[in-house]
Amino acid sequence: MNILSIKNISKTYYGKVPYKALDSINLSIEKGEFVAVMGPSGSGKSTLLNIISTIDKQSEGQVILNGQDTSKLEGEKLAEFRRKQLGFVFQNFNLIDTLTVGENIMLPLTLDGRNVKKMNRETKNISEFLGIDKILDRRTYEISGGQAQRCAIARAIINKPSLLLADEPTGNLDSKSTDDVLELFAKINKEQSVTTLMVTHEAYSASHSDRVVFIKDGCIYTEIKKSGTNSSFYNKILSVLSQIGGVR
């Protein structure tokens, strides 16, 4: 079953010189998949993520998420759709410093007006699953980068979104925290069946996914699926990157 279907998506930015960032992109993601998107700087991968996340709108084509054409949503309906159907994890964590870890995690539930007891119970459950239940009362400036990203991930999945979107989620982490967060993404994907789409420039990060889609010059260049170990998949990813000129 496809959670996400992207049909002939194109995006043109108009100015003195029109620029076509995406050109006839077709992509489907099945429920429970973990897909990484890679490509050189300016390839269109961030534009694609912005369109899927409804931050930007395509010039042509359709994005169907969980049976809903996202281009037809506006205002409150769009805000509700984002809150309930999408989870977001960013490189810079985007946590609110004036809130505790626990308050940051339960923020989506608060916006939905959930019962306080239920919010506390769900926050406790997800924080235990992610190993941050002992720091719920701390402020975000009192925790490590790895803990902050775990908090951001907890906030992103507490509403049980149809699709988790991650934009360079390990970009600000050291190697140990990177390993922890990538293992966490794999755990969430496999144990909770959270469908995940991650944009990354790091082959090591991409090797933790099930499938890597490579974009070049606004078009899908190729895609490869994992078979075997992360290490062998990593080498296959590097081979493709050498053909398209890296990801920077």
C-alpha cells in the first residue's frame, strides 16, 4: 500500500530567469518503508521535501499522501493535515527553549487539545521507547545534541503521523550521537512501522534506509534498494554518488 504517491511533479521558480527545480518527478513510498533522498547541491532534493511537507507547492503534478491530494488543502485544513499526517525532524532540532523536554514532546498533542492525562501517558510511553524518560523535566539547553534530537523525534512521532520527514537529521551531531539517532530511526521504522523519508548528504546515514533515491538536475537519476548489510549498501551508495558528482 502506497502512503505517498508523487505524480509528474514539476516546480518552476519564476524571476528574471525562470528556474526549473524539479522536472516530472514520479515517486511512490509504501507504508513502512524507510527511504533516503540524495543528490548534489541544487539537485532539487530540498525542493522535493518542501513540496511533500506542504511548505511549498508544485507547479505541476500531484502529491497524494494517505489518499489526500495535498494541493487542495488550505488554511486550517492544511494546518490540521500537517499536524496529524506529518512528522518533522530537522538538523537544528527546532525545540522551544522555554519549554521542558516533556513539554516539547507533547506540543502536538497540546495543539490538538488532548486530555492532559492522555498527553502525559503518551509522552511517558514515547520517551521510554526513545530512552529519554529520565530527562523530561530538563530544559533543552541542559541536554546533549543527541538527546535533543531524540526529543525532536519523539515530538515528531507522538501523533502517529502517516509520514515522518527528516531533513539532514544527523547534520549537527557527533559520530556517537549520529549512530544512536540512525539506529533509532531504524528502530522506529521497524518496530512502530513509521514510514520515513530522509533527505541527507551523508552516505553513511543513507545506508540505514531501505532504499535510496538519487536526484540530479531536478530529475530522478536512479534508485537502489538495500540487499545485504549496511556496509555493502554504503559502498553501493558511494558508487552512485561518484557517478553524479557527490552531494554537496
